Amino acid sequence: MGRERRYPSDLTDAQWALVEPFVPAVGTGGRPAIHPRRAIVDAILYVVRTSCSWRQLPTDFPPWQTVYWYFTRWEEDKVTDRMLEALRAQVRVQQGRSAEPTAGIIDSQSVKGADTVGRDTRGYDAGKKINGRKRFIVTDTLGLLIVVVVMAASVQDRDGAKATLLSAYLVSPIRFVLADGGFAGKLVAWAATILRTTLHIVRKPKDQQGFVLIPRRWPVERTFAWLTAHRRLARDYERDPAISEAMIRWAAINTMTRRLARGKAAVRTPRGTIEYDT
């Protein structure tokens, strides 16, 4: 018998129907699993949404040790990668796009690191004056996450972008990527030569004052807002950058299932925005 749905982070029946086919039943030596997979997923999403520690999971969830064991096992099996790819394709088709994107957007976000983030994986972003980590993401032009790479905040955008663009190259057909001025320079030539990918720099208007949405690049900024609405991502708490990446994928999965279950886009496209994928 499943647990009662009582938290806002719990999946609805419609959301669980989308996720269930991609969540494997982990073998336990031939014995049936004690805890339903849905309860495990709900517990993971509770941590991502509320930012509580694993040990502080409410007692109506499975034991935190069990939840964390499934979390790490599924990451080893790349469950979130497959789930992210399948859900992204479904959202794109729902929005009248082809399942696979042909264009993407890259950006980075520096976030403060908690005390649990060790010195060997954290750094200081002098531009943002943040001590912690930097998240590099590539999205499609709808703002749907494709890849995420987490590094020390001291890593320059042009350096971190190489690993991120390579990851996107390996998992998607994207060969045209929009970026801001922080990614300009030798990286453009590197992407063209090594990855056969066009890195198109979209610069701010010279007369810009204050915050203005940059045409063609605003979806990735919105994606960061979607992600950091999950309180676990408001700063970086994870000892291992790979766990940070997993948390970001779970947040993106949660956002996509909500969009699919709702059956329509979350927001309208701002006026004057040009979409660049098919």
C-alpha cells in the first residue's frame, strides 16, 4: 500500500505515470522491495524542494539510509540522465517542436558553498564575489535542461564551458549554441574546430541600463530561476560535485513533469523573442 500524498513536493498520479517507466526496481538478492519506488522518488524530491538533510526526512517516508542508497544507486545507473532525455522530448513534442533540439544555450551560475563543500572542490568567483561552486548548463531554446556540469566557482567561464559543451555534444545533436560575452574569445574557435559547433555570442546592447532580457538568451536565465526555486539549490550543500549535478537533474525532472501533467507551457514567450530550433 502506498503512502498518503501529503506534501506539495509529492508527485501527483499524472506525474508518477510519467516517471514510473524510467525508475528501475533495484534488486535485493531476490527478495521483493520493502518500500515502493514512488515513495523513494517522493522522498528525493522532498529533499530537493525543502533543502532538509537526508537525516531529517519525515518519518512517513522510507528510512533516510534507504532513500539515499536508492538515490546513489540510480545515479550510478544514469537513471536521471535517461529520464531527463525522455521527459525533455515529451515536453518538446507537447510544445509542437521536434523531439531533438538543434540549438542550445549555455550559461553559468555561481552559488555559495555550504560548510559541507570541501576546499578541493570550491573556489572564489571574484566577479560575483561568491565563495562556492559554479554551475554550467546547456538548455534547448525552451529552457529545458540538456546537461549540467558543476565546478569550483573560481573556474573561468571559457574553461568550464569546454567540458560542458563536450558533454552536450556527446548526448545531443546540438551544433549551434548561444552564449553571452563571458564565453567569447578562443572558446568560439575551439568549439568550431573540436566540436564542429557554432558558438554564437549574443552581446548586451551598448546602451543597456539595469536588467534587461537579452533576446534569444532569456530561456536559460529562466531555467536558473526554475532550478533555484528548489531550496536545495539555493546554495551548494553537496560534498561531491556529481551529487550537486544529480540534484539539479532531479529539479529539472520535477519541473518537466509538472509541465507535462499540466498539459501547457509554463509561461509565454516575451515579445520580440526569436526561437532558433526546430
